Amino acid sequence: MTYTRNRKIFLFGVMAFLLIMVGVLQSWSLSLTIINLCIISAVMALGVNIQWGYAGLFNAGVMGFAALGGLATIIIAMPPVPETWQAGGMGVIFAGVVAAATVLICVFAYRKLKPNRLYANLTVAAIAVIGFFTTRAIFEPAVTAIELVQPAKTGYLGGLGLPVIVAWPVGGLLAAGAAFIVGRVALGLRSDYLAIATLGISEIIVAILKNEDWLTRGVKNVNGLPRPTPYEVDLQNAAWFIEFTTNWGFDIQEASSIFVKLCYMGLFLAVLLFVLFLSERALKSPWGRMMRAIRDNETAAEAMGKDVKGRHLQVFILGSAVIGVAGAMLTTLDGQFTPTSYQPLRFTFLIWVMVIVGGSGNNFGAVLGGFLVWFAWIEAEPVGALLIDFITLGLAEDSPLRLHLLDSAIYMRPITMGLVLLLVLRFSPRGLIPEETGGARTR
Amino acid sequence: MDFLNAIVLFSNFVIVPGLAYGSQLALGALGVTLVYGILRFSNFAHGEIMSFGAMIAILVMWAFQGAGISIAPLPTVLLALPFAIVATVFIVLGVDRVVFRYYRVKRSPPLILLIASTGVMFLFNGVIRFVIGPTDQRVDDGARFILRVRDFREATGLSEGLAIKTSQVISLGAAVLCVAGLFWFLNKTRTGKSMRAYSDNEDLALLSGVNPDRVVMFAWILAGSLAVVAGTLYGLDKIYKPFTYLQLLLPIFAAAIVGGVGNPVGAIVGGFVIAFSEVTLTYAYKKFLGYLLPSDWAPEGLAQLLGTDYKFAVSFMILVVVLLVRPTGIFAGRTL
């Protein structure tokens, strides 16, 4: 036990040292930027760890759940656009009601007609087709009307104008809803079906966010999301801040930017600690032991009367909700919503590297993985450039090969991550901070 | 006349592209299904292996073009294909030796192999961008069309034209050749039969003296070759973009699952089912219906069921329906 504790303290110490070195060598502002993204990555990694580490579920759609968190920030925080609501808001809502009604009627009809499968399938298909066309007929004119209202500035419904912090739990709820649907379909089948189904849903979510301009402005992006923290400009004009910087002899520009980043850090850290606390409590509770029992031997757990499919669905939803919260935090930090920035490599598989490297099944491991891997992802590019520079020293300054390689330094990132993942999986499959298993401590 | 016009229009925009795309998907899904049948895991690196193979083919193609070698009217990349297959198969076998073999010997659960395959995906992804960069590359030199719209119109006197691209015919032809070769190999040769036996019942096959290393090696050789052909054909038909291959993973896996994972016939059928569903659901039927219906019945909008940006949604919906109704796929079982 003390061994793992010492190891934990040592590894987090190394991480802190690395971040401080960035502060000393490069700049404190940069160090804080990295820390903020590290914290968000750590929350995402905690979400994946809940699914993979506790229950052994492979979620290949982290990107989609994070993007839903981003969507929540728009729906909650942006001011509503009254003109577009007038133009087509009711139409969109009505279309949504019709679509929901169609689904409900389908489910109802299927249950009623179940004894005769052919008849049931045909009826459901007919209802679905009619419902689809009715929805489209209501939906499309409304959307066209909305998107015509000042397309360069708005052209979307806007949000509710609430404080952006509210969006974080809402992001979690949206992600949980999507997870419920995918989980109901794909859980309980072969283990990799969930991977493929989640891969699909995440692509679809991002496609929707890119193309439904009435909701997210699509590729025109939503800029100027309200912040939960003060603005630099306001700080630079605030009397107390000017006094503070002159007293301590700081540069006001830099001090204001650092102050804002520290505010973000405080908020993110609060969320991280909260999620970490809950995850630890859950893991060490009877529920957590049950989850691990199911993970390690589904048949035995089922024999003990545990509802394996139900528990899987539960844990899948919980993990996705945490990812959704992290996604909302990320969009809040960016201050804008850019659907094109959601890439599976960065948002799904990188999070997986974090969990595997940190130690699947251990919450502190996931947090450490989030910090370490994000740090490596950021620093792989400059380090890679240095490395290429060193290797190609023999070549002429303007040799095309050397220039091509230096241009490609950014692709050191996926290469490094692939290598790190493969090496850790092979030589230290339990990760940097291994899972603490109750009985088998001596191993 | 209107009826003929409608048929030509439909062939031009749905049937011909659907056949070409379906062939490419079927070849990709065959590779996934082979790896699944023998090695028992979903290979997430398959998309990047396709991309890697296509990249090698393009590099060799450039070398040929530089040396002035061509097989016009056919695209030069076909000449480069054998070289790309050999190179990619060697790389894939090396990856298996270094990465996957360890977990196979240890009998790790399939999800661990899946995670290892995402590591391989990362590596390939970076290497491809390192070598050829993230930008688009044109592959289709030689004669682009076998049948042009204008020639067709002049020959038949119809107002609609039918165009057939060289790449579409090559796709279909290559798919037929590959599938025929694969089935001959699996059903007639000793190694092929031992692969089927191994896939059907591993313990029994081992007991009967099947050499597992050999079976696995051939599975990778076949999957790698099919991946190179599929990747190159896709690049030839559309354009070679490194990032599209990660997105192709979804339709390919959907095709494999729809047909029944581990079943080659299923992979082919699944590939065409996915391709035709995608094309038919995202095609705008306005003009087509205009020919068939009386003029005052013609639809006002595009009469398109789904925007082309949602083509992933089609594979996903089919996947969901199959998982709900028949989780084993159309052709149940995991035998090759």
C-alpha cells in the first residue's frame, strides 16, 4: 500500500516539476494553458476510466460525447435570437414533438403486435416512414426560415442566456441521453459491437453539429461564448487590479491574462476534485466491487444474481456523462464552438492513451495519465522538431528532405502516442499507477 | 421515353457509383472479417492499413511516371499495385510479429488486441502524414471515362446521359477477381482449408495438426493485400485523402457486421447493402420522379431523404437495425 502511495506521490511530483519547468523556461502563461487542458483531459480520462477501468466497456465515441458537452454550452449560455425564434422556432419544436411521437408510437405498436413478427415489423416500418416524412415537412420550412435571418451574424436559434457554468451539468445530461440510446442497442452483445456502435454515434453527432446550422451555425462556428471568469480588458481597467499589479511590480497585460487563467484553473480543479472524489467513493463502495466482479467474470456475477446488462448500461451512462461535462468545460475554455475541431484521434483515442498509460481501474492513474499524456501531446511537436533537426544535421540547411521533415514535425504527435500506447500496453499493461485490487495486494 | 430517361438517370447516379463503392467496401470488409475470423479481434487499424497501402502505390506510381512508364489507357497506379501489396504485407507481418503476436500467445481478451490495434492506427496515421503529407493526391491518370455522357446521348438519342468512369469498372473488376481468388484459396487449397478449420474450431484444428502461425500469417497476407487493393481503388475512384480512411472504418465495420462477422460471403453482401443504402438514401430524386410522375405531381424540393453529409448515419442506422433484429448478421456464424 505504501509502495503505491509513494509511487503516486513521486509521479505526481514529476508531473508538477514538468509543469513548473515549462513555467520557468518558457512562460507561466503557457504553463497555465497546458495545466487547464490537462485538468479537462483528466476529467475526460476519469469518464473513460469509469467505463473501461470499472466495467471493461470499450467506448470508441468519446469525441461525440465531448461534442455534446460543447453543444450544451451554446444551448445554455448564448443569448436567444428572438427573430429566429419568431421565424421558425415553433416549427422546429413542433417537428421535434412529431418525431418523438413517431418513436413512441413505433415502440407501442411493436409491443402490442409482437406475437406476429412480420406484421409487427411491417407496421412499425410504415409508421416510421409516415412519421419521417411528416417531420421533414414541418421541419424543413422552419429551418430554412431560421437560417435566412442574418446568416452572417446569427441564423440560428441561440441559447437560453443562462450562466455558462450551468452548461456543464447539462452537457453531462446530453451525453448521458446519447449513451442511453447507444447502450440500449449495443450492450449485452459481443464486446466489440459497443466499440463500433459508439464509433458510429460519435461520427453522427459531429456530422449533425457540422450541418444543422439552425442549432449550432455549423461550420460558421459560434464565437464569443460568455465566460464564467472576468475579461482581461475589464481587469486592466479595474482600479483594484491596477493597484495590485503596481504594488507587486507586475506587467499588467501579462498579469491579467494569468489571473483569468487562474480563475479557470480554480473552476476546473473544483470539478476535477469533485468527480475524483465521487469516483473514488463509488469504486470503494459495494457498487464498485460489484462492477469489478462483473468485469472480471460476467458469468459468475450473473450467477450471483447481478443484472450484468443493467449495470453495464448504468456505468456506461455515468462515464459518458463525465465526458460530456469535460466537453462542456473545454468549449467554455475555448470561448467558441468549432465543430470541425472534433477529430477522433484527438478526442477519442488520445483519451484512451491517457487511461491505459495512467493505469486503467485506478482513478488517480487516469488523472495522472490525463496530465502526462496531454503534456506529451503538446511537447511532442517542439521536441520532435529538435530531434529531426539533430538527425538531419548532416544535410544542407536548405535540403528538401530536411525541410519536409521539419514541416512534418507535428505528426510526431500521433507517432509518439502510438508508440507510448503500444509500449505501455506491452511492458506495463497495468499502467503507471496500477489498480488496487483488494485481495491480491502482494502481486 | 421518359421511363428510359429515368432508368438511365438512376443508373448514372445510383447504380454505377453504388457498384463501385460497394466493391471497395466489400474488399475492406473482407479484410476486417478475415482478421476477425482468424485472430478474433476487430482491427481498428484496418482503415489506416488501406491508407498506407494506397500511399505506397502512389509513391511507386510517381516513380513510374517519373521514368515515363505507363499502361495508358489504364491508370499507372494499377502497375504500382503489386509493389504496394508486397511492401504493405511485409509491414503488416512485421507489425503482427512485434505487436499482436505477444497478446495472441498470452491469449489476451479481444478488447486488449483492439486497443493494441488503435496504437497501430496512431502509428500508421502519423507515418502516412509524415511521408506523404495531409493533402489530397490525384491518382487517376490515363483515360478517365470509358463511356462519356455526350457519347451516350448521341448514341441513344435520350436526353439523359450515362457516364462510366474507368475507376468504377476497375473497382468492380478488381473486386470480382479478388473475391474469386479468395474463395478459390479458401475452398480449394490446403492452407485455405486449414484457415477455415482454424476459424471454425481452433482447438480441434490445432489437434488435427494445423499450424497456427502459418494460418495467422496467411490471414494477414490476405487481409493486407485486400486492404491495399481496397484503399487504392477508393483513392482512384474519389481522390486520395489521408483522413478519409479513418472515416471509412465505420461503413466497413458496419458491412462486416451486417453480413455476419467472420463470414466472407456476408462481408461482400454487407458491403453492397451499405453502399446501396448510402447512395439511394442520399440521392436527390427530384429529376427522377419528374420523369416518372405526371408533370403536375413532380415534387417541389429535391426529394432527397438525407443530406449527403449524413451518409455515415446510414451505415449506423443499418448497423443499429441489424444489432436489434439479428445481432449475428445476415449470414450467422463466424466461419470463414
